[in-house]
Amino acid sequence: MNTLLSRAGLALAGVILPGVAWAQSYPDRSYMWGGGWGHMAFGSVMMIAFWGVTILLIVLAVRWLGGAGHASGPAGKSAVDILKERFARGEIDKAEFEERRRTLGD
């Protein structure tokens, strides 16, 4: 009886163990992406494009929120325009106005 059970166990192990070993092997996935390197190049290009667009959007948002688009002061006014407004409001007198205008070079 023991020999019959041991022979049956060996036969069963001989059938099952190769199947278990075959299930543990690395699968052939060459059918995905055609087995070439194209998907890796495409992925790299897309990653660079993604980060480029993300950085560009952040820079544009910071410039828009920070007002970096205005190169000549508040509301696009030049220094001479602001000086003329201060003179018109009476904040500075004529001598100071003339001195500052000469300093600005206008």
C-alpha cells in the first residue's frame, strides 16, 4: 500500500511540478508594442513634453499673477508721466519737477 501511494505521489508530482515551474517563467510579451524600442522612445518624448508644458504653464502663471508683463511701472506709465502727475497734483514744486526731469533725461 505504501509503495502504491508513493508511486502515485511521484507520478502526481511529475505532472504538477513542471506546470508550476512553467507558470513561474518570464512571459513573452513581445506581442505588446510589437517587440521594438519605439514605445520607450515615445514615452521619453511624451515625458519631456509633459514636463515642458507643465513648467511653461507655471512660468506663465507666475508672470501673470506677479505682473511681470509691465516693464514700465504701474499701469504702463513711464517715470516722466508719474512725475508730471505728481507735479499736477501739487506734491512737488516746479524746481523739483525740473530737477527730476533733467535727472531722468527727458
